[in-house]
Amino acid sequence: MSKNFNIDYTSSLQFTATVPVSIGKWYNANYVLTCYKDRYKSSDWYGYSFDRSKWATMLNLSNTFTFSRKPMVALDVNAFFRTPTIVGLWNYSRQWNLDAGLKCQFLKNHAVVALNVSDIFESGMPLLKEKFYTQRQTTDERFYRRSIFLSFTYKFRNFKEQNAGSVDTSRLGY
């Protein structure tokens, strides 16, 4: 059984603080803390109404460790954490994630080899649950999310980036 409906009201109050950190030439980071309250309200969902709100917190840590400048060798480590939250009728479990990447530039910075691993512990997806009157539903997609990428990029020395120029917008009526 399916029913299309609109949520009557939704709001989000959010506070964010960003702290850039730099230690010498070998460590750069951004720490971002976000606290927010989401609210969802509907007057008719299969004859029922709901008005739900919840405070949640997110923390993002982006870190770059530079081991060498010539050749350039750097490690990026990114971490994410979010407390349980809601979206509409859905309850989202705690969620966290860790990504890492190693990058090496050589041949006068024209060649780049990068190895990246995302969602190392396969913990980046929350468990979703809905419990509302007689409705019970659970969605678990917390598996097979890890990915590994190996890339090689070469910047040709005589390459010149071309500008596209201006776009003719006269046919658009303004």
C-alpha cells in the first residue's frame, strides 16, 4: 500500500563551528562540529499525525600529513561521526566513517599516483528504523560500502587550458 503525501512542516536549526589547524608544513586539518535540530510534522499520514524533532551532532575531521615535498608524498585521513538522528518517520542510528588516501607526486609534479580507501570499517551507513503505530520497517545497508581506488595521472607539459568564452544567453530571454 502506498500513499503520496507531503510533510506539512519541516525545519532545521543548525550551529556549525570550523577550526582550521596547521602545524608546520607537515600537518593541515579542518575540524568541523555541527549541532542541529530537525523537525518534521504531518497532519495526515494514513489517518495519523506526527510531530517529531531531535537534536543531533556531526563531527568531520579532515587531516593531511605531508611527509615529503620533493617528491611530494602526503596522507589524507578523513573521519566522520554523527549521533542518532531522524528524517521524517525514520530513525537513523549512530554513524561513523573513516577514509584514507596516500598520494605521491613525481617527475616535477607532472605525475601523480594515488591510493584511496573509503569507508574502511564499512560503518558509514546508518541503520534505518521506522516504528509508528502499526508500521514497522528496518533497512540495513551497512555492508559492502568499502571501496579502494588506485589512480595514475600525468599532466602533459605543453598542455594549455582553454577558456570556453562567454555563453550566448540571448535565446533564453534575458
